[in-house]
Amino acid sequence: MLGIESFGATGQALTDVGVVLAGAIVLYVVYGAVTSLLGGKIRQTVGGE
Amino acid sequence: MAMELFGIAMVQLVLFVGFGLLIGTLFGFFGMGGSFLVTPALLVLGYDSTTAVGSGLAFVFGTSVIAALRHRDHGQVDYKLGLMFIVGMTAGIEVGKEAVFYLKELGVADLVVSVSYVGLLAVVGLLMFRDARSDEPDDANDEPAIAERLGAFQIPPMISIKGGAEVSLWLTLGIALGIGVLSGFLGVGGGFLLMPAMMYVLGVPAAVAVGTDVFQITASGAFGAFTYAQSGAVDLSIVLPLLTGSAMGARIGAGATALVDEDDITEYFAAMLLAGSAAVGSKNLGNAYDVELLNQLSIVLIFGAALVVTGAIVWASIQSMQDGETVSSPAAAD
């Protein structure tokens, strides 16, 4: 799909590591946004403030 | 036909995201990477040892990338020391991986890796139990005897690092090589060994040790994942759901450190590691004697224990929030 697989096992391994890296960065950004948006609300709801 | 999303069965997706959430919460709270429960869980679920170790290392890489992003602004990374660890650990990981594949050729890899995990989880669990039961207050300067003896070897050349300390190049490379072999053999990041080694043996200040640990695990995790992926032993349908759950869990766990005293939960955590050890042992006995009940027991033990301890952390956090209490504990290292 990315063309890199044509390099064989090394290309496939680079693709796998790249997918994990990209996934981690996306999760960091998305969860960072979710935490800052909802963190205070959760604390208020559970803490009854 | 089972429902699928991106080619992954929904049951597997939910299972791994859920387990990732538990692991992330636990280890976000206790400040560890969490890798050393992922590989045994995969072994218990019936994955072969190379896939379990390779996918475990890819998970280590993903979690350490997220941790490194969170640490990057604190200036707590000593790149010179990190580079020495990367060199030593890279060589060690390659040795560990070759050992696993050699054992696989002999047909005993699953057994040896499983037995190693039974021992590792039992030892770490028992040490934590002893620590939790000890009446003595924690003392940061309370060096283990072996660390004191190793630290006495000032083999030149000595390299100066952040915080004013000096470390021996050869001692650092030796420690990194040893932990790298363990990492490549078991699919663990090695942070739970590297942190005490850096602080007690090399005399690295705690803050620099945390930052450097995260930095080097990112690099060695990437290398470990790459080297296993070349053999097709990294299963992204395992790694990505686990990472999705654990990244969220790590935030919950890190948030809980401000609400719950770690000492209140340590005994549960130690019990969970011992349950993990028993689970891997039970799985192997189940396979050896073809007893399905033991296989099911192993799954209940490892996932049930993780669920109970995570539940205890979340419950204590909610209680603490309702009481309006906070504790002054340091932020988790991820």
C-alpha cells in the first residue's frame, strides 16, 4: 500500500514500526485534547463540586 | 462470520482495548511502562512466544513515544547517557532475540520464555510485597548491597552527566547490555531494572534517570520492535488496540497519583504480579497435561487480577475526590 513493502522484510518492519509511531502520536494529541476538555468536568461531577 | 473493524475481530478489539486500559491505568499510577504484563497475557491467550515478545516490544515502543512526548519539555534527558544505554541495549536486544529464535528452532522457546516470566513476575511481586510490608520508612539513599558493590567499580573512562555525577563508560555499557538481553528475550522495556540501576549503581539524579529512561526505551523499543517485525513477529492487530486503551489508562493512572497514596495499593499490585506468575505457570501446566480448566484459570487469574487492582485505584480515587483530599506524590513516569 505504501510501496515500502516492496523492500521485503525490512520494508514491512519499517511500516509496522511507522504505524505504531504514528498511532502513538495521534493518541497523544487526541487524548491530550480529550483530557483537557473533560478532566475538569469529570472532577466536578464525581467530586460533587 | 464474526464482526470485524479494520480486519480485526470485534471481540479481540474490545478485549485488547479493555486490557490496555487496565494496564495503562495500573502502570500510569505506579510509574512503570507496563510491558511486563503484556507479553505474559499474550502467552496466556495462546500466542506463540515470538509474537508475544515482538508485539510486547512494539507496545513498549508506542507507550514510550507517548511518555517521551510528555517529558520532552522538562529538560530531564541526558543524551550522552541515553546514547550509551542505546548502544549497549541495542546489542543486548539482538542477543536476546537471537536466543529466542534459537530456542524456537529447538522447539522450547514457548516453555523457556514462559518459565522466565513465572520467575520474573514472582520475584518482582515478592520484592514489592516485602517492600509494602516493611515498617521502615522509604529512604532514597537506601542502596541495595549489590548496587553499592557495583557502584564501587570506577572503571575509566569516566563520563560527566547532568546533575554533576560521573559514570563509568564500561560499567554503563555492561549494565545496558545485560538489561538489553532481558529486554530482547522477554519483550520488556527494562525500565523497572534500568531506573534502580541508574540511580543506585551509577548515581544519576532521579529526575534525570526518569527522562533518560524514557528516551532510551523509545530508541531501544523501536529497535526491538523493528528486529522482531523483520521476522513478522509484530501483530499490529494486537499492538494498536492495546496502545489505544493504555494511552487513555495512563492518563487516568497518572491523575490518580494526585488522589491516592501509592503505598495503599502496593500490596494489591504485588498480588497482581504473583497472580500473573501463577497464570503463566497454570497455562504451561494446562498445555503440558492437556487440562483445559488450567488454561481457563490462567486467563481468569491474569485479567481478573488486573481488573481488581485497577478497580481499587479508581474506587480510591473517586472516594478521595468525594472527600476533597489530595496526596503529594510525584507525577508518574508512564
